[in-house]
Amino acid sequence: MEQGQLVGVEAQKAFPSGVLVDPSHEELGNAIAITRKLVTNPEVPAIFEATFDADNVLVRVDVLKRDAANAFQILEVKSSTKLQNH
């Protein structure tokens, strides 16, 4: 788990103006509310740990990256010993 957190911190360096949704797993309602607010702010280029729920499904996204058209890309960050392109 610690290694995963370190990988997340490194990923955040790739989007220095991004915003972290920090509430713990015990505060998921707050994380969802913060995410909703950040998604509506076009000044936020990336959201780390964006949190959504729909139909009793909870999703936390490593990086939610806004593009020039104000649409989003979901980026999942994984640790590896080599770069992988898909």
C-alpha cells in the first residue's frame, strides 16, 4: 500500500496544477462532493483520487485529466519496473 501511495505522489508531479481529493475512505461522501465541485471548475486541469458513485458503485480514479475541449480522460497509475505503452 505504501508503494502505491508513493507512485500516486509521483504521478501528481506530472500534473503540478492538479488538485488532490484527500478525504479518507471513511469520508467518501465528502470526497464525492469535492469531486463534483472540482469537475465543474474549468480552471482545474487534473483531479487526483476523483471519487464518484452511481447505482451503488463507487469509483476512485487515480487521475482525472481535463483536455482542451473540457472533456476528461481517466488515467490509472500502476507501479512497474519498465514503461508500458498501450
